[in-house]
Amino acid sequence: MALEKHRHIIMECVSCGLCQSNCPIYKQTNLESNSAKGKMTILFALLEGWLNWDEVAERMYECTTCKNCQATCLSGLDIPAVVEAARAELVKRGLGNKISAQLVENMQKTHNPFGEDPKARNRLKELAEA
Amino acid sequence: MSGTIKQLIQVVGETNVVSAKVDRIAYSRDLTPYFAVPDAIVFPMNTEQVVKVLTLLNEKGMPVTPRGGGASFQGSSLAVRGGILLDLSRMNKIIEISNEDMIAIVQPGVRYETFEHELQKKGLTFPHDVGSHDAATIGGILASDSNGHHAYRHGRVGAWIQGMEVVLVDGTILRLGTRAPRYNMGYNLAALFAGSEGTLGIITEATLKLAPRMPVEATVGAFFKNLDGLINASLAISMSGIDAGTLEATDGYTVKTISDVMNLGFPTCEGNFVGDVQGFDEENLQRKLMVMERILEEHGGEDITIARDEETINKLWAPRLEIDTAIVKVHPGYREFGFAAADPCVPLSKQAEAIREIGRIIRSHDIIAAVFCHTGIGIIHPAVLIDPRNKEHWVAMKKAEQEILEYVVGIGGVVTAEHGFGYVKNQYVRQAVGSIKLELDKKIKKLLDPKGILNPGKMGLDTEERDSDVGFIYKEYVTDQEMTE
Ligand SMILES: Cc1cc2nc3c(=O)[nH]c(=O)nc-3n(C[C@H](O)[C@H](O)[C@H](O)COP(=O)(O)OP(=O)(O)OC[C@H]3O[C@@H](n4cnc5c(N)ncnc54)[C@H](O)[C@@H]3O)c2cc1C
Ligand code: SF4
Ligand code: SF4
């Protein structure tokens, strides 16, 4: 499993929380599960068998992989590499990102990623011209 | 539990109660080896909601553990008895910054650096820069009576509380102090709540004294072949009357590890010194720097560097701050743990001896040690860096912890001077403060929290054990009970 390769990083996280300061997701939610600290705790619990893959999926997709956390991390840990490895495993297990799947489906059905009627664009054009 | 959660949702709203297992687990750790999962996390948005939540939980007799950023070193904000983790981080408004009164009024969830950033725009500072930076909240800093990096110059945070709003366990709102700089009106209860680690009430607002931001500053670094020279230099700087901001030391083993791993080319030494100093103008700063440089030289300081640019400043601070980054490069999977000997304090004249002896004690158990010291104020921070999958390392950490604390008390020092007792020091509390003080503390606790629901299991107040009511991150962890078997 790709995540096993990163087990040492998950272990090296000391739960200090320095990574909260510039995480764009955590800053919006103030929810520890969204910070790198929370993610490493969640993945640690997953590897120990205290959580299942389907329980962690949503939280693993709530990350932009921006690496801001690495910049402030007490131990300089490459958190996005761990998150990406977790995502790869999730996809293998049929737990891909529901939002990505929805975007693809929307594109196929309506040619618009948000599933809106493409004609709506014409209304914008009309408004702009008016 | 589900009935209580429904009632809590009625008070704070659905988005402010979190009870999914994955999220509860994300709140189960801090730097200590413990794993303590709360039953739910509740985020109040204002004082009124704190009042209602506490009233409800006090009626039910359910444990409530206050939490700010959760950056505690000592298990202080872990829900060791389960129940509700009361997370104040969403009460994060800076209500007012006043240059005229030199105060700020803030909610408890305001983050330290975010606050400083706003103060900076107005030429002010709240100079209690804890090493946990933006992970720390003002509520957590006050409730821990924290000791920032500039505590040498500015002291502990408690003295900077001009006013406070505290919600007591029965929902009563207690207001202490005002915008006026001083009051002397009976017992100083603000000082009691500062450092109470969330065991007596919830801080919902604080009026904080501010200081002017000094316009110029410099960082000074030096290496010493002999730790006595370093400590004497630090003392001479204090005696010179220079109001340095901070004076710090790192032991030679740590300097070498960091230098080797990060390729920094530091000279061989028994200790590294780093400090900073501020001035109200360039001339004032230069005069202080001249004296500091001379003192460092006279006491055997080598490679003395004065830095004003970020890159050199970071290099000078590397011995003090980069051990965690360095260690994982040479020992993958190793890490630091919050243990009970993380923050003792010794008489100033014993600092050199204590840095040496504490390092020796830890290394004598075949584990890696890094030893730091706030040399102006006698606080020593030993760090143990271990492989958590190795049972022997846990045994070594616990033996070293006990020996360090015995040694420190033996030379006239104290068990804890920065992080407080939290959970990890429960079994050392009586020995540290004596039975008379501990029993008095218990009476104060009983008066303010008769059912003992506020942050239970901490500060030796309702148990003098650790390891007995909590889970562990690593199955290899060796409990106190196993140590005595
Ligand atoms: C990397 C690192 C460096 C650190 N450096 C320092 C340092 O330089 N100096 C220092 O003193 N400490 C330091 N600490 C310890 C810790 O960060 C500080 O004590 C900090 O003040 C904790 O703030 P917090 O918001 O994270 O508190 P938390 O961990 O959330 O809580 C700390 C305590 O306060 C209580 N509490 C929190 N909010 C409230 C409230 N509103 N009302 C009542 N009780 C409350 C909690 O119950 C707990 O007992 C460091 C920690 C780390 C991880
Ligand atoms: S990489 Fe993910 S966890 Fe890290 S700061 Fe960016 S969004 Fe947050
Ligand atoms: S800063 Fe790094 S070590 Fe600290 S909690 Fe975040 S990921 Fe873990």
C-alpha cells in the first residue's frame, strides 16, 4: 500500500499544531480534522485499524495540497505527499472523490461543470451587451 | 449521549457540534503519548452560549474540557475523561485595540500571531510570543499563564491581564477589572484564573495590557567552548542593565546534530547562545549591541554574529529551533514527546551545571537528548527524541524524567515553570507543591466546581496518577504501573 511508505511521516508528526496557521481549509473551518495535524492523527488511527477507509475519505479530499503546512511544520513534514498517497488508496478502494465524479458527470450531461444549463451563459452575454 | 448532543445543538447550532468518529479522533492527541477521544466537540460562538452549555453540562455532571488551539505540551487540553471538548477557537474576534488606553479586548479564540499582526499595524505588541505561534489562542495562553520567548524581558502573561470575563461552572458570568490600568480590590482572582488550565472556569473575554513596539531590533549569536562562559555572559548582560528581549542557550550535542544534518558549519562548542535586543532608535540599539558583544567576547564567545536580515536571523536561531526537523532526517519515525521533565527551572547560578547534568541523565539511558535553556530566567527545556515503536525507549524516557526532576529539586529548582502540570505531571504534583498547598488547591477547585466537571483529571486535583484513565497512541508505550512491576 502506497500509504505504508509514508508511515514514518505520520509517526513523525508531533501534534504541535503549527500547521494550522496557514492552512486555507483549516482557516475557514477551525476544524482540527482539516489541519495537517488532524489529518496525520486520522491516518495514524486508520493504519492502526481504529478507523475505516470510508470514514476518512471525505477529510482526505478536504486539502488543496498547497504545502503551506510544510512551510510552518515543526518537523518540516511533506504532508501533501501523505494525503496524495491516501487518496490513491481511496480511489483503488472505490472511494474516489465524489465531487470530482460529479463534475465529470455534469460535463458529460450539460457541458457545464456545475451542471447548469449552458444557455445561462447567453443570458450573461445579453446582460453584458445591455 | 445523543439526547445531550441534541440539546447542545439547540444551543450552538448544528454546525457547531461535531460528533463523527473521524473528527473526534482528530481531537484526541497533543504532544504527549496519550490518546483521549472526546464524546463530542462543541464550538460556542459567544458568552451566552458558553453560559447555556455549562449550565446544561453542570446539571448533567458531564466532563467539559476547554480547548483553544490544542497546542498544550502536557495533555492539558485533552479530554482524558471523555465528555465534551469545549473548543473556543470560533470565538475569535478582536473586539477593540485602543492606542489611547494601551489595551486590547479580545475573545479567547483569537490566535497569537493573528493578534500580533493587527497590533503591529498600530505600533503595539502583546509580547508573549509562545513557541506555538498561531496554534496558540489567547484563552489557552492566559489559562496556561504562558511564558513567551520574551518572558525574560516581559515576564509571564498573568500580569498583563487588565480585565477578564469568566463563565463559572453554574453559568454565572464573573467580570474582573476594567480599562483602568490597575486595581487592588481584594483577592486577585484574575491571577487565579491565569494558569488554572481550564479547571476553574471558562475565559470568554480578556482585556489585555499592551506595550509599544520597538522600531529596531537585532539578533545576536555566539558559540562557547564552555557552558559556564555562556551562562556567565548571560548573567553579565542582565547585570549590565541592558533590557535584552530574550537570552537563550542550546547544548553542544544539539548544535552539532543540527549543524551536521543541515550542513550549517557551526563550530564545535559546549553551548550556543542566541538573544535579541530592541531599541527605540538605531543609536540606542547600537549602544546595547556594543555592550552585549563586548560581554560575549570577554566570556569566551566565538563567531559572534549580529543579524538584522531574516536569513541570518534564522541561521542564528537554528540551534534553538530546528532539532525536530533535523532528527527525522537521520532517524525516520523518531519524534519528540511531551514528558513531565519538559520545563523545570533552576537557580540562575546552577544553569550551566543543570544543562550538562540533564543532558547526561537522558543520554545515559541511550536515547537522544536536546537541551535548551532560557538563560535569563533559569527555565530548562530538555527534549527527548525517541523511536515510539521501541519499548526500551519509553522505559528510558520515564527513568530519565524521574531522575531529572529529582536532580532539579535537589539543587533548589522547581518541577515546572512554563507549561504547568497538565495531565502528564499528575504524579509529581504533591511532591512539587507539598500536601498543604495541594489540599488548599483542591478546596478552591471544590468551591468553584463542586461536581468536578471542568477539565477533570488534571493538575493532580482529582487524581495523582496518569496513564490510568486514558488510551495511548503506541501499544509499545510503557505505563507507570508497568514501570513499577
Ligand atoms: C511547538 C510548541 C511551542 C510552545 N512554546 C511555548 C512557549 O514558548 N511558552 C509557553 O508557555 N508554552 C509553550 N507551548 C505550550 C502551549 O502552546 C502554550 O501553553 C499555549 O498557551 C497553549 O495555547 P492553546 O490555545 O493551544 O491552549 P490549549 O492547549 O487549547 O489549552 C491549554 C490549557 O488552557 C485551557 N484553556 C484553553 N482555552 C481556555 C479558555 N478560553 N478558558 C479556560 N481555559 C482554557 C485548556 O483547558 C488547557 O488546560 C508550546 C507548545 C508547542 C506545541
Ligand atoms: S496542503 Fe492541505 S493540509 Fe497542508 S496547508 Fe494545504 S490544504 Fe492545509
Ligand atoms: S506542524 Fe507538522 S509536526 Fe506539528 S502538527 Fe502539524 S504536521 Fe504535525
